[in-house]
Amino acid sequence: MAEGFRIKSDWARVSEEDVRRARALPVSNISDVMNRRFGAPAELQPMHREGPLAGPALTVSVRPGDNLMLHKALTMAKPGDVIVVDAGGALDNAIMGELMLARGVESGIAGVVIHGAIRDAGTISEQDTPVFACGISHRGPYKDGPGEIGFPVALGNLLVNPGDLIVGDDDGIIAIPRETASAVLTRAEKKHAAEERQLEVTLKGEYDGNWIDETLKKLGCEFVD
């Protein structure tokens, strides 16, 4: 075995229908129905111009500061994949820049999530292909390995398996296990619809906040005149 330096050729991916459904939902609604336990670190922020991210994970693990395995992953990516890179959150060296992103765009990837740094931030910020990263560094990467492709990775405390559904927007990144994606999305759609109704009521000036005092009383809050 060559743990730490190996490549898996293929894996099951979340369905295209679930990807389509996820693209229409806020990450916050998905997070709420998953008990707020499956979010990526808050420092992972959108670096592109605008637009949501959704697609199956192509997982990549690299040594911090090294992008050899990301170069390989770009040759393996299928249209619609989200390349998810565990770079240890290190910010000393950029793992990807404009040229590598262009290769991904040309191959039809849905986006990139890098738990690490990027460079060419100005150019990337003008593009609509979703790119999420923890920071920016002008220092380029090394290309020595080791690393892995197609095996589970960790973005902070978030475990991502290959083929899981990755969803991202201005609020951050979330991963939905492939096996439960459809059920999670059904709950998130109901949550989103309920919030849309609540917003409509609020804008009409008809919001009922009685539940706040009721909750406070149940929790033992003392009201003092």
C-alpha cells in the first residue's frame, strides 16, 4: 500500500438531478437541516465574481505548498466535478492560479474548493467559475508530491468523500454525503419555502414574534418591570 501517495481512477458521484436541486438552494438552508454540523471552515471564502457552486466532489489531498496532485486531478476531472483540495489550510504557497483555473474551465469543471491559498486573485475575481479558498499568496507551489486523489479528505473538521455533493455560495461551503443527498435536499427545499413565506409575511408587516417571549419563559428568563 502507498497511503499518502496514490490515485483512485473513479468513484460513484451524486446524481445530476441532486446537483440541479442544490444549485437553487442557499447553503444556510442546507446547513440548518443538517444540524449545522457539516460546514467547511469559515475562512473558506468565494474568490470569484459571483454565482453558486454545486457538483460532485473530486477529492485531492496535497502536501501543504505542493500542487502536483492538483495538476493530475485537472487531467481526470469530468464535466460538472468540483475539485476539492485539502492543502492543510496553509497560506504560505498558492496551490492554484489563473493558468490552472483556465484548464479546469476548459474541461468543464463546476468549480474549485481549496483549503489553502490561491494567487492571480485579481483575474480570478473577474471570473464566474466558482473558486473558494482560504487566502491569497504570490508564492508559487512546489511539485514534488506526495498526495492522493479519489480518497476522503478533510477541510478542517469537515470530512468529504469522493462523489459527495459540494454546495457553495456567499455564506461558504457545505458537503452533503452522496448517499443521503436527495433526502437532505428535500428537507432543505421545505425549509427554504418556509423562509420565503416568512419573509413575505415580514415585508407585509404581519410578523408574529410571540414565540420569542414564550421561548424565553420556558427557558426560565426573568422579566423585570
